[in-house]
Amino acid sequence: MERDGQLELYDRVAARLRDAHRTVRALQVPEDVRQALTRKLLIITAAAKQDLPLAARRLDRLMEDVDAGRLPPAGPGRDEEAAS
């Protein structure tokens, strides 16, 4: 049964990551901000291979920030933000 729950979570996270990438591509932001967000999504994708529930929570937080307009800063210093 736990495996079924894991598969459902995997499907939900995969669909949400796909939607998140579309959302980031559609944002009207400077290219370096878009790149920082894309890096964050790639980090979350990699994390999903190790800890799916953690990746789901990180994706939730990232998309809440994007929806609220809390975007990574443009310019220098963005690499540190991508690791969070």
C-alpha cells in the first residue's frame, strides 16, 4: 500500500514540476532571474530522486514564493539562492 502512495506522490510531483517549469518559462522577468528559478527547479528534481516528500515540500515553497512575487534577486549573488 505504501508503494501506491509513493507512486501517487511521484505522479503529483512530476506533474507539478512540469507545470512549474511552464510557469517559470512564462514569467516576464530578467533572464538571470529565470535561470535562477530554473536551477532551483532542477535542484528540486534531483532531490526528488532521493527524498520525494522533501522535494514536494520544497516545490510547494518555491511556487508559493513565485506566486507571491518573491523572486530571486537579479545579478550577482543568485548562485547562493539557488542552493536553498
